Amino acid sequence: MNILRFSDLCAQGKVQGQRVFIRSDLNVPLNDAGEITEDTRVRASVPAIEMALKAGAAVMVTSHLGRPTEGAFQPEDSLAPVAQRLAQLLGREVPLIADWVDGVTVAPGQVVMLENCRSNVGEKKNLPALAQKLAQLCDIYVNDAFGTAHRAEGTTYGIAEYAKIACAGPLLSAEIDAITKALAAPARPLVAIVAGSKVSTKLTILQALSSKVDQLIVGGGIANTFMLAAGLNIGKSLAEADLVGDAKAVIDAMAARGADVPIPTDVVVAKTFAADAEATIKRATDVADDDLILDIGPETAARLAEQLKKAGTIVWNGPVGVFEFDAFAHGTETLAQAIAQSPAFSIAGGGDTLAAIAKYGIEDKIGYISTGGGAFLEVLEGKTLPAFEILQKRAAG
């Protein structure tokens, strides 16, 4: 993917004394007291900011937070907790500036945070009048917010159209490199794990991957629908019977290429959906009408783990069972450990996937952990993300 990279501009000495506008993804969870409960995104934004400061730039950083109403800013929409945390991480003051669209005063070597960008009228609809004003604030626009790359908004797309220079920050560049390595030029076999409660939410992803991957591992409620498609009884498990035909089409598309969608041969069932429900391992052919399938069985997990250890590239989106309940977490844990032990390049994304990675302490064993949920899914669907599109267009001149 041909894009201009901020790191290259810094290395070439083209950032000294320039006004740099960084769009980060600082949409962190807050508790009722307005305190950050998980700061991964704030920490992930630091390298771009430090890179700009070290290069002698006057730095502006902004992000969205929550779902503010445009033109009606409320105290709970404020990036104040984020500015405070960023100041701690950078070891310097990070002043928070409100009403910044018409002008920002910041000197080289300084960094300021611009208040919640989605409070600005025209941000969501990417109105040209706003985008042009934003572009006038800076000499260099840096998109470092992969989590918003699937949205064409004022600070993710419009400003990049009009800014003198538009480039990708280190976080966005790393995402592009990882995605390219995993999907555009993967080491084979390419194995994808796609799991979740519903086929309908990931049907387009399954269809897109069915033409690319050597093995498509499905889990959760998605696997139940594929089991139905294979003619198995799934009891009262979560599934979408109306999408059995689509599941069969994915299986057939894979089979036509000599690839496969492994159907579980054993499962872990319970009579109720609860953390303390009794877990029973059954053959996939022996599921009773009142059973709930809540995990893949040990035989299935072991078989899939062996295949993951032989993979060249692994794309992981979603746990294969109800891993929040320990009795139904063994399948996800087995696959997680297999991915950690595999020599394959692995890329993982999605909130539940990241939670599983954290639960099993394998963060340093995953090739790349994506910071974007919706954006990661759209990449898997084969879509061109707006943020990538405009940066490529600007790089091409």
C-alpha cells in the first residue's frame, strides 16, 4: 500500500518547526466518576506524539470520545481525563483546548489536546467547510487512528483531502503492514478463526475469507449454524437456521478450492447458560434437544491446535466458546496457546479476542494485535477503508 509515512518525514528533517495535527483514537472507557478504566489506546498514541515532539514540531492531538451531539458539547464529552493521562505518560503538560476549529496557538516543542472532535458541527458528515478549516490549522496531517479508519469523517478523511501534507502515523502504518502481511501476501497455510454469536454479523467476512484462506475455523454461535448446515442436532443452542444455506455455500466454496471448514466432532454442553452450569463433554452427534453448546470439545480443540501450529499465517477474530465462564473456556484457551506457540505470523483483532489474549497472558506471543474493532472487521471483509483510500490518493499526488 503506497502511503506517505510520518516516520519518513521525521527522518528527512521535514517536520522541524511544522504544525502537526495528529488524529488519534483515544476513545477509552470511563467509569461513572469520569476516570479511565482501560488506557491501551492512550498508551498506543504516545509513539506518534513523541516522534513529532522529537522532530521539533508544534503538536496538536485530537480524538472522539463517546457519542457527543454535534454543536452541543457536554462536560461528560470532555477529553480532560485523556489529556491528564497523556500528560502522565509523556511527562509534560498537555493543555486541553476547547473551541479550536478557528485557530490553535501552539509552539514547536509543545503539545496540546484539542477537545472532542465529534462535538464539531460537520464532523460526522465530513462537511467540506469544516474539513477546510481543519486543514488550515496544520502543515502536516497525521492519521494514527486505525480504530476510525473505516469512517469518512472530518478528522479522518476531509482534513486529509485539504492538508498540505497527509500521512500515516506509526500506529496506522503498523496496522497497514500487519494487514498486508496477513492478507495480501500471507505465508501459507493461511488459517482464519472467525467466531461470534451470529453468522449474520460476520457473513460477509466468512464469504470474503472463503476465497482466500486454506482453513476457516468457526466458533461460538457461528459454529452452531455451521453444525446445522452439516446436518447435526444442536439442541437449543444459539444459531441462525435461516442462514444454513449461506453456511453451506461457504463450506462448498472452501471445498472447491481444496480448503475446509472443520466441523466440531465433540462439544461442551450445559442445560443452562450460567457460569456455574454443569459442563458435559459430548460427541457432536450426541447433542440432546435440551442441550446448549457453549464450547468446542477437547478432541476438536486438540485437532485445531495442531493445525494452527503448522500454519504460516493466522488471522484471529473471536473466542470459540463462552470463555468468560471457566468451564467453557478450554477451547479458546487451547487455541490461544497454540497460536502463541505457532511459528506463524498472527494478527488478532476484536474486543473479545483482545480480552482472551489478556486472560491467557499471551500478548507478547501474538505477531500483531490490532487496535481497531470495526475497522479490523471491514478489512477482513475485503473493503478498502476510507482513511487508507485518501492517504493512498494523496501519496499518489
